[in-house]
Amino acid sequence: MKLTLTLAGAVLALSGPAFAGSAEDLIAAGKCSSCHTAATTKRGPSWASVAEKYKGDPGAQAKLVDLLKTGGPDDHKKVAASEADLKAIVAIVLSSK
């Protein structure tokens, strides 16, 4: 039983970095940095300001995933990626400080 729990924990721990790597690759490929940076405003808001705006909002992930899928009301570039990848991208944005 302990071995099973240990293995499950290891799988979860190791899946995080792989998941984030995929999202980081999509962020780079999508040239998100041409409009956004982690901490300063360019053409688009910084990720830190987006994280602050949605801090404590339980629907933040769904709202931002929808924005990436559809472009939203401000004509954000649509991101062609799986739901899981979009959620990973949003997780990176929402964890920005």
C-alpha cells in the first residue's frame, strides 16, 4: 500500500513540470511575449496584473481558457491548443507575481 501511494505521489510530482513545459512551449510558439510579459504592461496586460485581477475568483480559469479559445471581446489572439494545454497556460498566468 505504501509503495502504491509513493508511486502515485511521484507520478503527480513529475507530471507537473512536464505539463508546465508544454504550456511554456505553447507560450513561446504563440509569441505571447510580443504583447505580454510577466511583470510589465506591453500591448497587453502583464501576467501579474491578470493574476491580481482574478485573484480569489473561482471562475478565473474557465474565463481565461474561454478567452484564449475565442479571442474574447478584446480580440485577443485565439490559441489553438487542447483544453489541458490551455489550462496549463492559464495556470502559469494566474501564478504570476
